[in-house]
Amino acid sequence: MPDAPTPLVTTEVAATRLDVVVADITTLGLDAIVNAANTSLRGGGGVDGAIHRAAGPELLAECRLLGGCETGSAKLTRGYQLPARHVIHAVGPVWRGGHAGEEDQLASCYRTAIAIARRHQLKSLAFPAISTGIYGFPADLAARVAVATTVSELSAAPGAMSLVVFCCFSPQSADQHVTALTELGLV
């Protein structure tokens, strides 16, 4: 397993360490990684395609049994060939200009993923920047929604998780997550 990436920022919220890293999420050996999935849960491009390729064909076979997933929700599978034990498939919204409930749907992805992790007693979790690729969600706004929702959920259940990682594919995305943490007074 590759070495863990060095966090750009580490902080703590309600006894949970929060890290912002620039890394390939498929390399993280955590209890779970979150997949920026589509409603079919059958793989696609970007993070979704990378996770499916790294996990192997068994992931797709399990996803086919789940009957898809609604936008704003999430479902759990095993991690198969990934270093992560599980994958939480969260379906983010397509950006439609900001007037179709996109922020609420995106926040729901993070809330649902954290609830699934808690229910299954998973202690470490990594999020990609959900909906910021082909779905077109403005990355700076998505980072603020991701960080604020995660901090709120962790504060509601202190100590339920030990580590949450915002795993960013680019330094720009990482900077947006750090800015969101800074705006909340956490760094």
C-alpha cells in the first residue's frame, strides 16, 4: 500500500481529525472512501470510473444488485481490490444554475455518507469533491457545502469517527477546501 499523503491542513472537530490532501482517492487505506457516483451506480468517468477500475469487476457486480441510488443519497458496498474496506456511493446533483436545490442535494450526499459510516461503525472516511467534475457544480461553493455539512454532522455526534479526509484531485480544489475550513475558523 502506498504511503499516506501528507495533509496540506489538519484540524480537529468534535474529536475527529479533518485532513485536506491532494491524492488519488483510490490509494487511501481507510475504512471507506466516498465515490462521486451517478444514479445507476454502474461506473462512469472521473472519480467514479477510477474507483470502479481500481476495485475490479466485483464492485460493478455488487452495484448492479443495489437498484441505483437517488440524487442526494448514498449506498454502501465492499471495497474489493481497493485498499479501502468499503465504498460509499454518493450521488451528487448536476448543477442547474443554483436554483434547483443543488446545494441541499449536495449537503444531503455528505450527511447520508456520514450516517452510513456511523451506522456501520466506520471510523475513517475520505470524500472527493462531489459533483465538481462533469456535473458542473462550482468547486468553491461545493467545497463550502462539503466542509460545512461535514463539520455540522461531526459536531452532532462527537467521537463517532476518528478521521475524515477531503481528498482533492488538484491543488486548486485543496485550496478551496482549506479556504472553507478557514472561513469556519477551523484553521
